[in-house]
Amino acid sequence: MNTRMLARWICLALLLARVPQFCLAQSEGEKQEYVIGVGDLLSIKFWQRPELDTEARVSSNGKIEMPLIGAIPAAGLTVSRLRQDIVNRISLLDIRVSQASIVVREFGSKIVYVTGAVLTPGKLKFETIPNLWQIILEAGGPQSYAQ
């Protein structure tokens, strides 16, 4: 392996070293409910009051803006916990609202930057951070000259 290629792989390894170890160690059998993070885009729907449906991005202060109830904390909560909090607050204003649906449209809180000898270097977003080889494959795999 030439020194330039080695430098690229070291750069990739250093970037990935910043990823929390618990994310890399998590196996498929240990899937847990997703924890919302800053930058995530959420789609929130109410079948009883579709006019309240909204898409909200979790801001840098960890909150989302909702019709009727304003800012509500979201970062650090699971999707089911946020759903419960939203329904509890809105049902105080409209007793008919008893259910909400929340879908994470865009994962913005778990990001990996890939550089070096891969087909498509750049910024990748994940629900959970996979292992190093899966990240390389997600970036299109290694270039033909990579060793």
C-alpha cells in the first residue's frame, strides 16, 4: 500500500474514531427504538385533526415547533415518548385528539463523513451508525486502485 493510500485510510479511520463506540458495537439483534436527535426531520400527523399535520426539524436547542402548542422538546426522546408528549399537550386543547403518528423523514443527527479511495465520498446519514465496512460500502465501495 502506498503512503498516499495509507494516509487516506488513516483519515477515514480518524473520522470514524469520533463515532460513539456503543453505536459501532450495536448488533442487529439489539435494535432499540430510535432516539431523536438535533437535525432530524419529523413528520407528525393527526388523523382526528389533519389540519394540525406538520413537518418539523429538530433545532439546535433540541426542540420542534408545533401548531397550537409551540415549542416542545424532542432531542433525546424516543419516537413513542415524543408521540405521547405531543398527544398529551394537544389533547388539553382538543379532547378529540388521542393519537399521533410520527415518522423520521430524514436522519440528521447521525452523520459520517467519508473521504479517500471510495466511489462516492461525502456526507452519509444513518438511523444507526453501522460498522466501518458497511460505511465504506454505503459510499460506493473502494476504488479499483485501493489496496
